[in-house]
Amino acid sequence: MSGTSRRVFHRFLRKRPRTILDLGCGTGNHAIRFARRKAREAGFRIRLVHGNMGSFEFDRTFDAVLCLFGGFGYLLKTRDVLECLRCVGGHLAPDGVFALEFWQSSGVRPPPDRSWLHRTGKSIELFRLAESRYDGGPRRLPIDFRFFVFKGRKLIDRFHEIHTVRTYTNGGDAAFVAPRRAHDAGGLRGCPGPGA
């Protein structure tokens, strides 16, 4: 579990979370860290589910719901954002907390913004080239990724991905935390929760 997650839990939860839903977890990095840390405790389980984070249904509530590393930005339409928030509200335990990170409009560089990443493993090297072209009208950030994988000096794989995310403005903070009582007051009830 990241330091940010621990600080959020400490500040907003009355006790350590026993159940956590990690929305848009990608490769599961946060869940894996949490599992390693909690593996010594009896009864700890981790389950990965492929689904739509804008509309989901589980037969339980969670002490904490996380949506980290900008995964929330993949909800491009306002109706999908609202449906996700309703579902989160329907699945938070009393006094549960929802923590999310999002792409902030003010932090996006003017187009074209180019960057690269280089990682070396035991037997391979990975290069990632990225170019983004922000469109402030609909607040969309398309990012064009090109990956190149080498073994020694030989190119063994290359692939291309385009990701488009929605950006938000909020006056400076790129993370939002809301306890369950804030969701109830804001009218985010209405998504089927456990037993609905």
C-alpha cells in the first residue's frame, strides 16, 4: 500500500480498513502491495475482477474504495462519471472513504508534449515514447504511446497504444477524498449496493 493510501486511511477512517475495492486497478500494483503487507493476517484474500468501473455490483460494502493513478480519467462521459460515483456510494460501508486521483487540466503541458521512458530488466530493455495533444474544449487528453522491447541489440517486440483521458479542474489539488457521509449528503445514493 502506498504512503498516500496510508495517510488517507489514517486521516479519514476511524479504524484500519478491512475491505478495500481498488477501481481501475490496471496491473494491480496497489492491491499486490496491500496483499504482501497483509498476507500474515488470517483470512486475507485478494480477488481481481475484470469489469466496468462505471457500473458494478458486488454483494458487499467496502471500508475504502480507491481509484488511483488517474484511472478515473478513463470515464470520458459525464453520465459514466456520475454512475461510477453512485455505485461507489452504494458500496461504501458506513463511515467508509472514497479516494481518487484524476488528471488535472492545469497540470497538462501544451501540445505537442513529448516524453520518453527507459527501463532495463535482467534480459530486456523497454523504451516508451509518448506524445500527448491536449484539447481543452472537451478536456480530453489523448496520449499516443509507442513501446519498443530489446534483448541485447535485437528488437524483439514493438507495439502502439492510444489512451484518452478526461481532465478536471478543482483549484489546485489533484486528489479527492470523501467519506461516506459526504456522499450521502451529496445525493450519490441510488446505485444498487449489496442486497439491492
